[in-house]
Amino acid sequence: MKKGAVIFAHNNAGIDYIRLAIFAANRVKKYLNIPVSLITDDKKWLFNNYEDHPFDQIIETSSPYSQ
């Protein structure tokens, strides 16, 4: 893959960032017609809640912590 988009989505108790990432990925695919990868800390959440997701590749990482 030479061209594509990467979206980071790490959910927390208040915001479902994966849902926002799905919205963004659908727009990227529609208007740019390029593959979209998701980097997240919870693949299980994605697969359990959004079976029909638009991501071409999903990369699971540990959750980043900041202050």
C-alpha cells in the first residue's frame, strides 16, 4: 500500500472515539477513495459493536496515558 489514511481512536468512559473514527473513515473512502487503517487500544470493542466497519486494517496498541 502506497497511499492511505490512518485514524487513531482510543475510547474512554465518556466518548466513543471508534464511532467517530468510523464516521471519518466512511468520508475518506467516499471522497478520497483510499484505504483506511485504524489504530486503537480495543479491537474487541470495535468487532462487538461495529461489525460492518469500513477499515481495511486494524492495528491494536496499548492505550496511551497522559496527564
